[in-house]
Amino acid sequence: MKITDSVLRSFRVARTYRENSQKVNCVDFSPNGENSVSSSDDDCIVLYDIRKGKPKRTLFSKKYGVDLIRYTHGDTQKVVYSCNKVDDTIRYLSLTDNKFIRYFPGHTARVIALSMSPVDDTFISGSLDKTIRIWDLRSPNCQGITNPLGKPVCSFDPDGLIFAAGVESQAIKLYDIRASDKGPFASFEMRFNRVCDWTGLKFSNDGKQILISTNGGMIRVLNAFNGSVLHTFSGYNNSKGLSLEACFTPDSQFVMIGSEDGRVHVWSTESGMKVAVLDGKHPGPINTLQFNPRYMTFASACTNMVRSNVSRRRLLDKVL
């Protein structure tokens, strides 16, 4: 089914999961879309079977805590995650036997961005220590360091050749992963019309757009090639300056973000118009939001995690 305005407006909550007692920090879908994993402030890593629509296992990281979590490239049984206790080492975990495969030490402050290459075993991490580090899953040693002189959010492009860094909430720098030591090959200065911190950065799946999330009640979509502003979206609740995750739909045609009031706001990247406001039935702010890369469903989370699908009535109309 193609994602359209009317399809998005037909999404409804299909299942609410109450596996956590504290805020869910991050949700990630496996590359094949059949599994998802969440991390939370109660030190839990919860694994979900998307096809069966139910949680299948809970792992614990009581000693280290768990903040950002990502599936590794092409693998549904391994993840990397950052910690919010003890130290700022990134850990590589086998979900099959709940054992650490490798540790990635080096950061000296909280990791605020974690992005896996879509094509190989490389990943990058951005930290409050004002560095971006490049890693390879096969080695505990850092493969490269960039010092963008600020608090960096970062992400790979869909081809795994370029990564973007948002620096000091005022500039985007583009790096070639094969020559990151030479510095950025492009830089775009940009400011919002209100004071806010950038909290996230993502490429669209077609590689043509970059999405910047902020804690100031607005998000922005840029042209990934020249840095020009395509759209600035606002009109959702974030009065407390929270870090609310935004995402593209897999077809790059829409942008979604959760709000303080538990609703999900959706805009068209083509027209710039808001096309839907969906009731996520969340009791608190939606901290994390991800659209499934393969199936017509998305996950949103506060303390509870919610899976939303196209309504059955819409599916029936489509069949008829």
C-alpha cells in the first residue's frame, strides 16, 4: 500500500505495550522490519516480534544503563547501545545469548547520537565531549575522530558514504566517511528564529533531505545537497524543551513527530502542509518515534510503547 495523506490519517493504535516502568529512550526496527528493540530508563532492553505483535523477551543492563540502541547492519540478533550509568563506553550485545561481543571505549561524556552504516559494519557516535567517533564492529579501537567544536548530532546518509554532523545547533557539516580526517567537504550555516538546541539529525531514505529535530517546538527539513531550507514545521506541543524524536516515512514523503500531549503530527515534505494529527493514546510526552522500514506500522513511546497500524476499515476499503 502506498503511503498517502488519507492512509496516514487512517492510522490507529493497534497495540499498547506496558513493559516499562520508566521513560522509553529509544526504539529501533530491525532492517527487515520484523523485529524491534527498545531501551528505557529502567535499564530494560525489550525485544518485540512485529509480525506476532507481542514482546518476546526482556534483557537488563542494570549496571551500565541503556540509552540509545541500534540494530547492526543486516542483523536482527545484535545491537550496539550507549550507556547512561558508570561510563560512556558503547557496548555491542548479542541478543541471542545476552552476552557482550565487544566494548567501544573512548567517549568521556554522554553519547547523544548513534548511527549505523546501512551498508557495512561501520557506525558513528556523537558525544557531549564534542567529538564524533567512527567505529568498526570488528575492532574495539576508534577508527577516526572528528572534532566539530560543539555538541554534535550526526547520522549516515542512505548510501553509507557520507555522514552529516549538526554542530552547536547552528551548522551542518558533511563528511566523506573515507576521508573524515580531512574535515568536512561542505558546511551549511543555519539558525532558527527562536533559541533552541538541535536534538537529532536524519537523512531521508532517498538521500535528498535532512531532518533536524530541536527542543524548541519546531523541526526543519533541508535540501541535503545545498543546505537550503525546504520546510520548517511547528504547531505541536513542546513547552518544556524536551528532546522529541522526529522521523521520515520510508518513502521520504512525510515527516512525523510526537508531542507533549501524546499525539503524533505529520507533514508532507512535498507540500509542506500538515496532513494528520494522530492520537497515540500516550499518558505522557512521546520521546521516541520510528516508522517501520518494511511494514505499514510505526512505533511511538513515552513510558508505554504503542504500535499504530492502518485501520482495518481502510484496509477493507482498499481490498474492495
